[in-house]
Amino acid sequence: MFFYFTQNILYYGGYTNNKITFYEDLDIGKIITSIESKEIYVYSFMILKNIPNKDLRFYKSLINLYGKYNGSINKISENLYMHKNTIQYRLNKIKEFTGYDPRNIKDYMVLWFAFISID
């Protein structure tokens, strides 16, 4: 049983880039680590396939910051050294590329999961 817990912690840590993770802190990671890698890849591809490869890292960062700062455009723009209107434009581009609006919590979760599943 402990091996299973440790394996899940390592697996989820790879998604979140956390150096130290405790099993009690996995929250949604408990669900994510129970899904086969192939299914996660297919899911991510289905959601993100229209985003140009050169932009994937930026949009992944944007989605992560959007969650970290609870949607605060001011804080995101300060972190990325970008104008607030540029952040709004990029959020609109995500919706245009994927059909999911990060400003909607349900859509945000779809995008977040798809982005954490890619390197």
C-alpha cells in the first residue's frame, strides 16, 4: 500500500513540478494519478490540438498563473511583465483555440488539467 502512495506522489509531482509532495496534499492528484498516461495524452491532445506548438509553454504558464492568482489580471500582468490588455487578449485566444473560456471555472478546470498533463 505504501508503494502505491509513493508511486502516486512521484507521478503527481511530475505534473506539478513540486519537489516535495505529501500524500495528504495530493487532493485532485489522487484522481489524476489513477488515470492511464495514454488517456491523459489523448485528453490533452483533444483539448489543446489547435494551439500552435510554439505557444503551448506560454499558455500553460498563463493558465497556471490564472489559477495561482485567482484570475487577477493585474497580478498576472505584473508576473509576466505584460500589459493587462495583452493578458485579456491571450485569454481570449485560448478560448478561440480550444473553445474553453478560462474565465469560466468549469472550463478553467478542463484547461488546467490538459495543460498540467503536457511537458
